[in-house]
Amino acid sequence: KKFEEAFCVKIISDKKELKGRDIHKITGRDLFYFKSPEDKKTKIDNQKDLIKTLFQSYNEGNGVDVYDKPVEDMCSAIDASLGEEKSTA
């Protein structure tokens, strides 16, 4: 619910929820090649705000994931992705 409100999206879990909605289907390729009409500075500022919003609820490791397992804090996820070489990243 928080994610939907923060990013102005609706997460659909059942195809029945799609009935009567104006759905725009795009592929991952379309998203990858999307070119924003905004200037570079505005684009970077928007991305920064989106990333901050995305990590806001997970920064301290509060809550559970979709499998009801406790989430870790943001730093542990970054450390895990960088592995042994994190000091040189």
C-alpha cells in the first residue's frame, strides 16, 4: 500500500482487477530504451528522489518481504551485492 501511494501506481495481483481499466502494456525492452524528454539535471533529481523513496521503508530493516521473512537494512543489501570487493567499489 505504501509503495502504491509513494509511486502513484496500482499493483495488480489478480487479472480480474484489470477489467474496465485502460491498460497500457509495454515490454521490458520499451522501458529500457525509453528516452525522457526532461533535461539531464531534472532526470537525475527525479531518479534520486525515487531511489530515496524506494529505500525509505527498508533503510532500517523494518518489516517483512513477500515471503514473510524479515527485511534487512539497505546497507546489508548493498554489502551483499558488492561482496568481498566492497572496499574498492
